[in-house]
Amino acid sequence: MTVLETKSLICKRCGVDIVISVDAWEKRNSRGKSSDYCKDCTARPVTKEHHGKMICKPWMGELDLDTMTPIDSAGRPYMPGIRTCGHNDCVNSAHVFGREQAIAEQFSTFYRTGKKLNYSQLVKAIRSEMALKR
């Protein structure tokens, strides 16, 4: 078994110790990438999440912990409703099924099936119908 030679660096931004193999350090420098920052300091926020054919846009602000709905800076819900993709922080307008639409769908489902659905059953029904449309 071979022991890799390691190099210890200090992140210029946060000061954490970075332990990197000498081979990886040389490879990064040959590509022109800086080895002066740790992974956390070089990470960028996600702007799109790909889930098969669906593309979700995650909310970059705060979430209401009770309802898991995105909230704006004043604490009001931002785009409240059912997320058909299943991600509570998604703000893609094609994935958000508004509360008024959900109530209308509840009456429509009752009319079609004769069964009165509670809210969680309605969410499951809407998500399954949206999945069939894709």
C-alpha cells in the first residue's frame, strides 16, 4: 500500500485547514485553478435543479417552518400553494398549484369521483395527475 504525500494549506477566506494530495494540488495548478480556497468557499448557490425533465428553481430566501412555504422579507408567503414537483422550496410557476386552484380541483374531483378528498389526498391526486400529463 502506498501512502500519498499530502500538502496542508490554509483557506484564504475562512482559515480552515485544507489537506490535499500533492498530485491533486499540482493538477489544479496546471489547469489554472486556485488551490487557495476550501470547497465551502468555492461553492456556488444552485439556481436550477434538474429532476428528469422537470427543472425546479429553488427559493433563495427564508422558509416558513410551519408550512414549509417560501416567505418574503416581510414574512408573507411567496407563491403559496401545492408544489406539484414535491419540493417545498420550488418557485417555478409551472410547478405551483395555487390555493384557489386546489379548492376548485377539490370540487372537480368530488364531481368526477363522488369522493370528498381531504387536503393531503388532494395533493397526492393533483401530483399524480400532473405526472401523467408530463
